[in-house]
Amino acid sequence: MSESIDVLIIGAGTAGTYLGWILAKKGHSVKIIEKDKREDVGNRLDVIHFESDRVKKAGLPPFNPEDPDCIEIRDTSTVITPDFETEIKTRALLSIVRLTPFLNKMYKILESDGVQLEFSTKFESLIFQENKIVGIKATKNGEMKEYYAKLIVDASGTKAVVRTSLPKDYGVETFSLGPYDVMYVLLQYIKWTKPNLPHPERDTNYIYWILWFGPSLSEDEAILGVGQPGSYENARLAREDFLNQIDLPPYEVIKKERGFTPYRRPPYSLVADGFLCIGDAAAVTYPFSGHGVTATWMLCMIAAEIIDRELQKGGYLTRERLWDINVEYFRDQGAKFAGLLTQLSGILNFSKKEWNYFLKKGLIYKTGEDDELPEPNKEYEQEMSLGEMMGFIMKILWGLITRKLSLKNIRKLLKANSLANKIKVHYEKFPESPEDFESWVDKAEKLWSQKKPAIKKLSTVEITYK
């Protein structure tokens, strides 16, 4: 039993549904297969957030807090220094969304636009003709089915079931995510038992611990989340260190969730003959926060334009015909993310005292003037004027003189920043065609090999960020 389609997407999460939707709107036949039952997709997580400006840019219907899939729309966030003395307000335009209702809404929209959705269908293997991907085999209700398509898209999440099954010489790296390639995330949905007592606001971040209180289902509830690489135990111990040092009012834990998100560079190429990987399957996430839904939507917008152009020409979608997806993505968002990931290897070395200084002096978040709230990382890079750069340097020097900063960690930061700039510039020169790809990868490997691990020493655990 077999089927033929223009584009076959494996995975009906946020990445696969979005790409399938925008390709179908361009007139192409799209099928999405998903291993889980329709009602179970997204159940691993309840509440997530999207950057509101990215939602608009992606062309999605606007969220409304009165609808089942939206809890609230926020315009500010709060960062607290590790000594709990200073509160920094930032501009953060966020839509707080319930994942399963959102996906169910999207499924109806997709089906109305002609996308075929097939659930309880598990990818098994790739089908090749003349050493090129032309389809897949999948099982549904114990029956093996064959699906043929001009393009196979891996949107299967962190397991990357298609990408990791590619031949080693097919042109896309087949790595699986190891313990230090991910951020292990623990979520506790809590309810304040004495809500009138002072407690952290919804959407409050304690970035020294990579811990936050996020919006939940009611005003008296919150999500206490923490993420760390290496293991869930590292995340638990980081949370324990935080709780040992803060005076919180009483609360009860309503439910718990856990999962992990990629924390590493993506494959050097996202495309091969008849193949594309997106989302967590491609390790496309924001380096500074770990989530990647809207980051992948930006990749999908690039991919859809190029796939549409090539499908209209007819014929097989070779690596060469898909190559512009690599070029347009890695020269822009991909380059910025590569630089930021490298910068973090310097920042994450800071001690608690150093984090206090950097935050209070506006060295990470600009403090703003005349009640103007800063809007960090809107375009994932921060340009400084000459005056701002001089001010930054003077604050660093004063921190060294007053021993609020250590020379050892500032040296690590400067080295990380220098390497980050080199890596970013290298990605901005991503090769126009596959002919120059191998030499570009050789240089990229040499640059990434210079990235040093960062180490954070908490009272409960020592955590390495590779």
C-alpha cells in the first residue's frame, strides 16, 4: 500500500504543522504523519509562550485570551538579581499559550487548507532510489505503508528519527542529542496557598539559576521552571540551591512536567537530496532561553519560499535545489544564534557576585531611561554606539578595581566574545553552493573546537556547560 505527495512531514508538532500549513496555502499537496494519537499530541507540555511579534510575522491568527488556547498576552517581564535585592523590568511581548488547544486549532486550519493529517503513524525507514530519498515506510495499526514524496521533512522533535537514520555520507549530520547537548527542564505547576502574601510575579526570571516563575492557569498559580544541562538531577539540584536561598510563601505543587530542549549548534546543513530537517530535529532553538518554536517558524518561512519555487519548476528536489535554505538561514538567524551560543560559554562562568554586578550595572540588560523598558534580544544581537561601548568598558574596569568582577572570568568572557564574533562572521559567509561546503565545514570545526566549557558552582552541585 503506497501514497504519493509533494511534501511529506514527519511530526505534527508546532514545527511540522506550521511548515505544512504555509506550503499548502501555496497550492502544494502536503501530508503530515504523527506517531501519537490526535488527542495526545502536545500533552507532554501544557503551557508555553510565543514571542508576539514573531506570531504576527509568521502570519498566524492573533491570539485572544478569551479563547481556549490563550491564557494571556504580556508586555513585560522581570529579572531578579541573585541577591534578590534588585528587580529589572524588561519589555517582553509574549503570548502565553496552551499547547494542545493551540495544536488542535491549527489542525482544523490545516485541514481546511487541504493538509492531510495522519495520526498513530510511526516512521520506520527511508526509501531510496538510485541512492536518493524518495519516500518512507511507516506503520499504522500494525500495517506497513509506503509514502512517496518529492520532499521528506523531519519535524519529529528531539529524537530526529529521520535525520538520525540518514546514511552517514548523505550530507546532513546524524548526531543524536547527548546529555550536554540539551537543557533538561523541570516544571512544577504550583498554587500559592496564601496568595495575599508577597510572591514572585508571573514571568519572573532568576537567570543565575536558569530558573523562572511563569504564567499558569490562574492568578494564584505559577509554573516554577528550571533548566540545566547534564541531567534532570542537575536541574533539581539547581532548583534546590535557589529554594534554600529565597524566602517564598507557602505553595502546593499541583502537577509536574519534564522534558529537554536542544542546547547545541544545528547540523551544518539542513538539507540533502529530497530531505529537510527543522525544529528540535535540527536543534534550532534560542541559545539564551532554550525554546525554539518561533525560531523555527522563521526558518520555515525561508524554506517554504524556496520549496515553493522549486516545486513549481517540477522534478526531483536535489540538495543543490534546496541549498538556498541553508544560505538564507545560516547567514542571518543561524549566524546570530551561533554567535550567542558561543558568548554564553563566557557568561555562564560568572559567580553570583558577578551576576549581581552585571545585572545591576545594566551590562546584560540595558536599564532604560525615563521609565523606558529595555527590550532584550529582539533581533538576537545588541549593537553598541561608541559611547555605550566606552561606558561598558568603564563599568568592567570599575568592577575589577572594586573586586566585584574577577580578572579570570573577564578574560574568559572576552575570549568567548572574540570567538563568538569569528563564528558569527563565518556563518554569515555560508557558501553559495555545495561545492565550497566541505572547506567551510573544516573552518567551522576548527572554530567550534576553540569553544571552552563553562562551569557554575552552586552550593548543591557543580554544572558544566559544554
